[in-house]
Amino acid sequence: MKETSKVVVVTGGASGIGLAFVNALAAEGHKLVIADLNGASAAADKVVEAGGEAIGIEMDVVNSAQVEEMVAQTIRKFGRIDALVNNAGLFTNLALRPFQEISNEEWMRVMEVNTLGPFICAKAVLPALREAGSGRIINIASTVPIKGPPNMSHYVASKGAVIAFTRSLARELGGANITVNAIAPGFTLSEGVLKSDLHNQMGDVTRKLSRSIQRDQMPEDLVGLLGFLVSDASGFITGQTIAVDGGSVFL
């Protein structure tokens, strides 16, 4: 039996892993809010053309006013918010370099998007989740804080902060029947990775050979777990970070 449709906000949902999330959730009958800097409206139009329900909202996750307006538009359109997927982040446009060569400005920009963004979005949707009587917040982390790879210390630190934020927020919001969990992907051949040639820079050891299942990871490998964490079936799971990386790390 198909679960009752939920209203799900996906940040960074117009491309890459975020778009894979959007398409999978739409196929399950959920109503989608695609929030992205670029391409949100076009992505929403494609969901609607395929028979789903979606709206696209152009916004920056670190702009509180824009995020609040996104929430207001969502309530006007769908009447509620049931889940937030904090997917937007900086990675594919970062150059790999030793930590001493990373500028203070670049460090802070990564922290702003990857940690302040989820914080702002979670605060903005909280009243709607409380009003609904339950809710789901799913943060997209990474396995890099467990592995500690070199030459991306700002990204590694930011995703470690996402995991810590997930745990703390789960403690705070459990009393409101709101679960907070994180998905930690391995190195994924997303659209942005392929365009930036990062997959070739990483090499086969990072991409395949360190995994129990020795193949490249695709965005579609992540959608099953997301669907479960959005669903009613995950209602007694919170504060967890779940790795989806073909068995490279074991948490």
C-alpha cells in the first residue's frame, strides 16, 4: 500500500543527487518543493509533466529571507510541510589543495553553505513541522569525516559538523515527534562530479577499490534510504548517520 503523500522540501534539488531524490520521491507520490539557486522551476516543470506535484523556488540556503519566503510559498501551495532534505552544499566546484593553501574566505564560504544553510533551513521549517504534529529532517552528510581524506579539509570539517548537528537536533526535536537523521554518501558520480572531472582526480582506489561492492556509486544508490527516512516506517529512528557507500566505511 502506498504511503500517504507527504510534502517534502529538497534543497539543491534541481540537479545531481538532489534531482535524483526529487524524482524518486515524486514517483512515490510525494509533493515536492525544489529549492535551488538555479533551475528549480525547470526541474519542477518536468516533475509535473511526468504526472507529479511540485513547485520550484529559486533561493539561496544562506539567505534567511529567501528561505522564509520558500516556506511561506510552500504553505500557500500545499498547506503543510512534512519533511526537509538538506541536500544543498558545496563540493564539486572546490579545488583539491593542501589545507595551508585554502584561503580563509574559501573556508568560510564552505562552512556557510554546508553548515549554516542546513541550520537556517531547519529553523525555517520547524514551525510547520510542529504544526503538522510530526516531521522528518534528513541532512546529507558524507563519509569523509570518517575517512579523513587530505586536500579537502574545509569540506571534511563541514560534513563532520553536519553529523554533529544531526545528533544534537535529534535530541532537541524528539519531543515534538520530529526525527533528524543524516545520509552519508560515498564518492558519487553526480552530474557535478562528472562535469568537474573529479572522478578522474580521485582515481579507482577512492571510487571503487576501497569498497566491499567494487563499483562506482551513482545518485540512484541513495534514493532508497531517503525514501525510507521520509516514510512513516522510520518514525523510531533518529540521530543516526547512515553510510551508503558500497561498504567502504562501517559505522
